[in-house]
Amino acid sequence: MPVQSAAMSTQTSQTDAIRHWIRTTAHAGHRISDIIDMMLKSGYTARQARRLVADTLNRPGIAIPVADTRRDGLRTTHPQPPCVEVGGRRIDVATCVESPVIRVLENVMDAAECDQLIEQARPRLDRSRTVTDTGTNEVSTARTSSGMFFKPGETDLISRIEQRIADLVDMPVENGEGLQILHYEPGQEYEPHYDWFNPTQAGYHSLTEHGGERVATVIVYLNTPEGGGGTHFPRAGVTVCARKGSAVYFAYENGDKSSLHAGLPVTRGEKWIATKWLRERPYR
């Protein structure tokens, strides 16, 4: 058996085993809070325990029983190969880069979800804007796409995607900004930039007042452009190709300058993406 296949088999067996234990323990009459407490004592994080119990027992409303007390806010858990199981969906981790932290993820969304998201967003598209040093949002020649934002939980589809992303990176749904949909036509691009906010800029306080700093980004590709449109990390020498249903996750704690990235110009066809920015605290 190939090494990767063996690793996948081991991880699947471990997941199946903990799910079996959760079901058996619950059927024996133990309270959910006790099950989660036992998992915490075994080394699971609070969010990992909640996610596994919620998925196994079909109880999505289970609350996390312990608060994270880190004063600097929450950080994402980087998806690890060979795969991550989220809500019964297997998401393969196809590529790992450690500086900056980059993960290329397969099967984040299926084709029907991608198509539905595009159609829900299409009537509301407007010229994309960028955040200025003073904290305002303005049209810029550096970003030539069109886009829109969904409100958190605006539709059933949005809620499902938001929960999937939150579980994937081990973060509360509330720490995510509204899902942004972007559309690029031939020649359109987003020049190299950072997603985190510069603490020396005049508008930093207003940008981070509600939710704190951004700590990670997930970009899901909703279609496969005929040419171009990849996500390029110039300081890492990495370009992630846009392929329908796949995603790129990258983290940038403490303003990691190696996370500089660009949306490369579309050369043929069009590009649709969904972007989720994650904050260190609940975003309002």
C-alpha cells in the first residue's frame, strides 16, 4: 500500500473509532457535556470535540463548553494532510507550504454549490473596492474585479458553507466576515497585497475594532477559468491554479509579510471565487 494511502486509511480508522465511541457512550446514557469533557481530557480542543460530537450525533447546535482564554485572540488550525473530514465531507489536503502557511484543498465545495453561489451573487455584483490606509473602502486600479458580500447566514447555502469553513480551520463561525463573491473577466486582476491590516496605518483601529485582526483567508474557486486567474504568492514562489470546487487557505499571524499574494489576470474566460476572511475574535 502506498505511504499516502496508508496514512489516509489510518486517519479514517481513527475518525471511525472516535465516532463509534461517541455513539456508544451517548447510547449508554452519558450526557453530551460529559462526552466532550472526556474528549478534552484526551487532548482534543474544545472546537474539535464539539464538531465531532455534533456531526456524529447530528446535533449542530452543541455549544463549546470551554472558552479560549488566550488574550491575543483565536488562531486557525492549519488543515493537515492527507485529508480533513468535515460534516461527512472528505477534504483532501493536496499541497502544504509552511512559510507562508498555505494549503491547497480539494473538494471544499461540489459543482452544484459553486453554481448556486454564483447565481445567488450575480444580480448583486458591483465594482470591487479596496481598504485604504484611512480605513475607507474605495475603487482602485489595483483591483479590477466586481463583487458582493453575503450577510452571515443569509441563506441556507451560505450557512452551510460558513459552517464547513469554520469546522475546516477549527474556528467559530462568528469569527468570519461575510462571504465575498468576486467575478473576474479577461484582463482583470488583483495586484499583490496583504489581507491583514497594517498597525501603522491611520485606519487600523477602526478596521480592527470589531473582530480584531484578520488571521487567515480561505479562497474557494467557483469555476475553472479557461486561462490564468491563479493565486500567486511571489515571496514563496507559489501559484495555486484556480479549479472549480478547490480552495487555497493561507494564514498570516503577526502580519506575516511572506503572505503577499495576487489574483493573477484572467487571460481567457472568466473567474469566480468565494473569499472568507477570518478574525481573531467574533466579527460584528
